[in-house]
Amino acid sequence: QLSSTYGPIFTVWLGLKPVVVLCGYEAVKDALVGHSEEFGGRPPIPLLMQLSKDYGFVSNDEKKWRELRRFTLSTLRDFGMGKSSMSQKVQQEAQHLVELLAKLKGNAFEPMTMFRLAVANVICSVVFGSRYSYSDAAFLELLNAIGNYISFFLSPVAKVYNTFPGIMHRLPGPHKKVLADCQKLKDHIQEKVQFHQLTLDSSCPRDYIDCFLMRAEKEKGSPETMYSHEDLVMSVFNLFGAGTVTTSNSLVFFLLMLAKHPHIQAKVQEEIDAVVGTGRAPCTEDKLRMPYTNAVIHELQRFHKTRIENFPRMTTQDVLFRGYTIPKGTPVIPVISSVHSDPTQWENPKKVDPTHFLDEKGEFRKREAFMAFSAGECCTPRSA
């Protein structure tokens, strides 16, 4: 709404800090892709800093977070993200989820909790090398800590904390309990790391932690190593925080939209029955033969507006951008939902319309204005 008055580039003030907001496909793409280096920094977020102590790939050290992000994406792909080996892990976890749902015998249930259990276990299989039982107390505590932290991070109190961190850090409030719960999660990750250190076989890495430990050993002695023990713990925490809540939130939204649009749900079911049948689970190889289902997934991602999507960037140098001089160190918020609702890029931006991602032959087509996982060099690990 502000962009309709002030244009695609404008400034808002968060406390005493000016923040540049970018709206619409052209402005956001120009910044994130055309000027990725200049807009590739990250502003310090006090709540994240208090939790991470500047470790992991949410570090404000640009060289460190770029290196850890590159390592993490590479390692996730090595362990099958986007490949058939990961598809098998997802299939196995989906079966556990189906069995849990079957026990409900058609009674009403809260889907968010169930999806978080399943999504987190897929992450656990890659990070820890094993899954948890859905009734495991440590696992439930882990998920509770992550969920509470993300919920608090998006709350009005967190915005006050990030605006006045010096004052808030000294005051009692919900932030104290949330940070204490997160410390318990970090302690649990610490125990997992210690177990991996004792059982590591460098000739056969089992998971992300093993790969990180091997890289840390290789970098040992380097004064500029970015693979410290603390960086490993926070990187694992970051993976859970980035993947579990966002993915499960999306899945719940997908369920809601399919229930609201039964004709779309029916066509998806028809394609699944035709391609997959009822004798097996879907796999990655089916994707190319299921253009409509693929289009629906992309369309629902486009239509889904999340509060966590607009993670701020920061200019790494003074930049002349579309007639404006933006000083070095200025926080910048690219509003991804404005890209996904840009009428110059989408035929029916305010409606759920799978044909946005289908060509005239009914085959799946990519769209440049699709930025569900952001764009440019800060594209999120979830896109792996």
C-alpha cells in the first residue's frame, strides 16, 4: 500500500534507524540479482546476535556466513537434497506420518504439530544421521524451543527488543525464557556433536555434523578458521530454525488452500493416481510427469505470504540505485510478497491460479518473478 503512494523504493524508520523498502519485481530483482554484491550484507539483529553470539551462518561476519552457507548448501546436496536419496528419507518419514494420522481415525487434529514432527525428522536424518520417535521427550523439547523462538522472533516484543536491545536485555520478560529454552536446545546439539566426535570415521561421513568436523580438522591451526565448535552448534541450530517452522507452516497453508479450492485438489489427486497409483509413494523421479501438481505447489508458494519472508539485507558499500544514493550499512527490506503479487508479472495475482506455472501445452514452466526462497547470493538453504 505504501508503494502505491511512494513508489517501489521508499524509507521507513524503525526507532532511530532508517530502513529502505523495495517493492515490485523490477526493483527487487535489480537489487538482489543485478546488484547482489552491493545488497549482499546483513544488518545486525540484536535478538539473533544474543542467541548466536555471532557464530553460524547468521553471523554478521560476511566472509564467515558466505563460507558457511556455501559449505552447508554443498553438504546438503551431497547428502541428497533434491536427489533420489533424499526422496527415500522423505518417503520413510511420510510413512511414519501417515501411520500417526491413521491412529486418529478421522478425528479432528492440529496439523502444525504433526508436520513439525515429520519435517524436523527429515532434517535430523541429514544433520544427526538418525530420526527420533514422535514421542521422544528430547525431540519434543527441541521442537518446542524452535517453535517458541520463531514465534517470539516475529512478535511485537521482539521488534521492541531489536530496536532497544540495551534496555530490553536488562529487563524481565518473555525474551528471557525463550533464550533460556534455546540454550537447552544448543546443549542438546552439543551432546550430539560430542557423540559424533567420539565415533567419527572420516572415511565414511554419516551426516552434516561429520562433514563439518572433518572440515574443522582440515582447517585446524588456521588463524582465520570459520569451522569452530561454536559455529557447528549454531549452524545446526540455524538449519532447524530455518527449515522446520517455515516448511511446516507452508504445508499447513497448502492444506488450507486445497480444502478451500476442491477443484484444484481433485485435479492434483487425479494426476497422482494416474502417475503414482496407490501401490507406492511418490518420488523425485515422478516430478517431471506431474506438471499440474508441480504447478500447484509453486502457485501456493507464490500465494503464501509469511511474516518471515522479508529478511533484511544491508548495503555493503555506498550504492547509486535507481536514482537514489543509499549509504553503506543501510538496512534494506526486499518485500517478496510484492513480487509475487506484481500485476506486471502475474495474470491473476490475487487468485490461486496454477496456470501461472503451466504453458499452453499444460507443461510446467518456470517464472522469473517466482522468489519463494529469495534470490541472488542470499538465496536460502531451503532452496537446496
